[in-house]
Amino acid sequence: MNRTSPALPPEPAVAGRDAPVAEHVRAALHTRLRGLLAHDPGTRLGEDPEELHQMRVSVRRMRAVLRSARPFLDTSWSEPLRAELGALGRALGPVRDLDVLLERLRQDAAELDTAERSAAARLISGLEVEHGEARFEMLAVLDGDRYEALVNALREAVRAPLPTAGTGAHGRRELRALVAEQYRKLRRAVDAAGREPSDERLHELRILGKRLRYTAELAEPVLGKQMKKLLSAAKDFQDVLGAHQDACVAQQRVRDLLAGLGEQVDPAVTFVAGRLVERENARRFAQREKWWAAWRDLRAAAAKV
């Protein structure tokens, strides 16, 4: 099947400052649905990795909005929709992650001398094969009935008021409470992690920081300037921990690629792999040096909300 991407829906309505939380969720879903569909053709074409990145971001943010606003939504409607968005995200994720990793390793390899670049190309070639396979699987999902059904469900959702949990909870107070709850979860996790957490724990903090950021985006149209400052600090926090995680993933993937070549490996390939791992390790430590300051800035911004 080679289905063309769906047309964009009309411009989304903007929820009023005193509108129920569900209306703010609907407006957010509408905006992100337009983003998803706008980047669908470029994702299928595959010439610009940014298209897939933005499509994946739209999916993640819709999931995050549904998660954050769960107390105010009919979960018999919202949770199946969130699950389907999760399935789509898992189809997009491997290709996007490999896009990032390949670009990173190719840039590092370009700085090596000629002989080492050749060895790096042999090492990286396994990722290129993996990327092609992941892209084939992703396109099969985008051409499938399940994706079409998800898009139709989202279109239907944003046309009318969303199914709610029976509460008419209104704007400012409830949106502020959603942000505060996400912040408390992050703060408790940071307190438990301490100043020198494991790489795995930093990745968990990154996920919590991302949820806080996306919830703050939902509230920003209503809560204004204070939320903008929190959003900026949350983005910085997420960027630092994201760069840390990218370095962790990259160095492990290089080790895995080397191990996958077996025992009879060209010494030049082994040497290049070591150099690449060393670079990623240096990046990992550099981000570790920044994360606590980024957390302090985020904590200060949250105190003013």
C-alpha cells in the first residue's frame, strides 16, 4: 500500500483563558495534529531528518498532554488514544534515533585522517543497514490502516468538546496545579538521585523534565510570562540531559558495533572505535558538569510560578 499523507485540518481554535482544561487540551491536540500531518510527507520522503524529528515531537507532545490532563478527561477515551500515539512513536523512534547517531558519528569520522575515515566507515556501515531496515518498517506503519485510524480519531477528537471526567475545571488554577504536580515528581526524583546520579538515573530525570516542559506548554497560553521562564529553564535542563544521554547511547552503540564484527577485527577499526568512544565519554562528562546548575535554574524558575 502506498497511501498519500492526509490533508491538514483547519486552523485550530484557541482556548480562552477561562476555558475548561479539556478545551486547552483540545487546542493543543489540534495544533500538534497539524504538526504531525505537516511533516508526514517529508518523513515519508526521508531527505531531511528534521521532518521526522518534528513529526515525532508532535506525537510525543500529544501523548504528554493526554497524560498530564488525565484527571480531567474520560480515560476510557483518552488512554486508548494515548496508547495508539505511543505505538506510532515507537515506529518513528528507531529511525530518528539512528538519524541522530549516524550524523554524530559521521561528523566525528570526518575529522579523522584518510585511513581512519575508511575504518570508521566500515564500523558505521552496520548502522546504515539498520537504518534502512527501520525506515522500511516505519513506512509500512505510515501506510497502514492503524495509522489512518489514529489520524481519523484525532481529527474527530478536535472537532468537538473532548470527553471529560465530569468536571468543568477551569483554566488558571487547574493548569497551574498540573504543572506543579509534574514539577513535584521531578523534584522528588532529583532529591532521591543526589548530586552524582548514575547515567540511568539522569536519563530518568530527563524524561521527567520533558513531561514538565510539555505540561508547561499546555499552561503557557493562560499563565503567561511566569510559565515562559519555566519553559526556558525546563528546555535548558532537558537539553543538557539529552546531550548526556546521546553521548551514553553513542558510546555504547560503538562498542556494540565493534563487538558485532567478531574476534578477527582489523586493528584500524578497533583503534577508530576506541577514539570515537573516548570522544563520547568526554561529552558525557562535560554534560554531567552542567546538569546540577541547569537543575538549580529550573528550581528557581518553578518557585516563581
